[in-house]
Amino acid sequence: MPPLSHGLWAFLTALVCLSSCAMRTPGTTETALATTPVGTSEVSPAAESTEPAKDEPSAHPGINDPYFQPDGPERYRRILEAESREIVQRRSDIVDAMGLHRGMVVADIGAGTGLLTTEIAQRVGARGWVYAVDIVPEFLDLIRSRAAEQGLRNVTVIQGEEKAAGLGPGSLDLAFMCDTYHHLEFPRAYMRSVFLSLRPGGRLVLVDMKRVEGESSASVLKHVRAGKAAVIEEVERAGFVFQSETELLEENYYLHFRRP
Ligand SMILES: C[S@@+](CC[C@H](N)C(=O)[O-])C[C@H]1O[C@@H](n2cnc3c(N)ncnc32)[C@H](O)[C@@H]1O
């Protein structure tokens, strides 16, 4: 079957979402993409050789537990949206550097409160689509109401899992992860699922906190499991090819990968 054009993809995806939106009860999480039929599901030779270990141990047990405390979602909403946070201050520049254009299908993986989701949704426009994936239901509710308040009809929230993003194979032009990688308990399995969710030639933009022994604070060294070089190596093991780094931020690095 020939691959579908982006425009047709966005249209079909929108149709699937609209029908599932119409059927769902308010407050439930949509999983439109997980059941969306796809036209481009080939697996590159590099990816075929990188099956994740079934018995992958947690890379950072309990790192996401604080989000699930009774006061977690509200407390972390304040932290993630604090004006002092570099990601908040530079959010427009971060989205600019992604190289988005109208009609693209993008996933914001580990979207948190949706700070960047709505920026991305505006850039890809009404013919594009954004899937906001997170494991915290309260964050997904927040994103859904934010998108509605801003009149954005091109955002679908997806309840992710610890080992998979829950996105349809070959369905994305671009996957974006901002300060999410260090929160993955099972990075090998997870990045493999992100790899497979991209169409061949699709891109991954990964922003994460710098971790430098002897330079980073004790709290960063404890919270962030791996530094940039190790992250590039791990992501490449999922089948991605590292492309370039954008020098943009002080506290975070900004990496571009491609699915061959
Ligand atoms: C530090 S926050 C970053 C949020 C957002 N990207 C931002 O920069 O404001 C990390 C996010 O990753 C989410 N997360 C952790 N593990 C995840 C997984 N397996 N799938 C999807 N999201 C996950 C957390 O719930 C949290 O919202």
C-alpha cells in the first residue's frame, strides 16, 4: 500500500478523533491513535535489530510517584509552570526550533500540563494534529480544558503507559519530549514504541536536563539518571539516528534524531 500524504493523514486522523470524541463520555481519555489504521508501518533494518528486552528493569524506580500523591498534580502544575523555569521562559524558542509546519502530526510525549502542547497545536494549524501523552490523568484533564479554552480543536489527549506511549505505528511526523526522558522508568521499551510511532523519515526532538558530574547540583545528579552522551546512545539503540544539537538553552540540551 503506498504511504498516505501528510494532509490525508491529518484528515483521516481527525475523522477518527472526531468520531471517538463524539462517542466518549466527558472526562474520559481518548486513545484514538492506538486504534487508528496506519499506512506506513514498515520497520527499518536498524530498528529490527533493537528489540527491547522483555525483562528490562526500572531505570529509576518511583521517579513518577510524586505526581500520584493527593496534592501531586496541583503541586507539580505550579512547579512546571513557574516563570523561573527555563522551559517556561523559552517555550516559544523551543517550539520555533522544532521546525514545525502547518499540517504536521506531532506527539508531545510526557506533555505535563500542556504548556508546550498548545503552542505546538497553534503552529501546526487546523490541518495538523497534536497528541498529548501523559500518565497523570489530572494533567490530561488540564490539557483538554486548556485546548478547549483556546479554541484548539486539533489536540487529542492520550493516557500513556510506563512502557509504551500508546501511539499508532507510523502515525507521526514528529515526536517531542521535553524533560520527559529522565522520567521514563523503562526507556528501552518506551523509546522503541516512540520509534515505531513515527513514519519512516519522521523526527524526534528531545529536550532534557543537563547532567554533568562535578558541575550539576546534587539534586540534579540524583534526579536525572543519565547525561547527554548516554541518552544519545540509548536513543540510538532504539533505532534512531542522531542528527544534530541546537544550542539554545542553559539548563537543558536540545537534540534532533530521525527514524531512518
Ligand atoms: C518534568 S515533567 C515535563 C512535562 C512537560 N513536558 C514540560 O516540560 O512542562 C515529566 C512528565 O513526564 C510524564 N511521564 C513520565 N513517565 C511517562 C510515560 N511513561 N509516558 C508519558 N508520560 C510520562 C510525567 O507524568 C510528567 O508529566
